Amino acid sequence: MVEIGSYQGESMEIFVQSGCVDTIVCIDPWKNGYDESDIASSSDMAKAEAAFDSRAEQTRHVANVVKHKGNIDTFIQS
């Protein structure tokens, strides 16, 4: 599964806990001000990324969580 826009990892955690996901690739820039039209980009993205990392670490025993820090374009290019 690929999740575009993972923020603090709440939905990633829900997807993993559903038991329907073996691997989830989470793509997010975790960068302040990345999009003027997205209110989340004005929040403290370092804290959001830290919360995501904590959730991802707690779920790694259930599913493979692959973190990609960037946007969909940088993901496709990698």
C-alpha cells in the first residue's frame, strides 16, 4: 500500500492495525510551508515527523513501514 500524505501517522497506524496491510510506503515532505493550500504545512513538521516515526516504530512488528521523506515526484524518481 502507498499512502501519500502521512503527517503524524494516524492513518498509517489504522491501516496496519486492520491486518490487511503487509507493507505500507508512507510519502510526506515533513517540511514546513510545503504547500500554501494545505493548513497542515503550517504546523510544526518536526514534531509531526517525530510522532510519525514513533508510530511507525511501534507498528514495525506488525507490518513493514517504509518512510519516504519527499513528495510523489521524488518518490517516483528514487
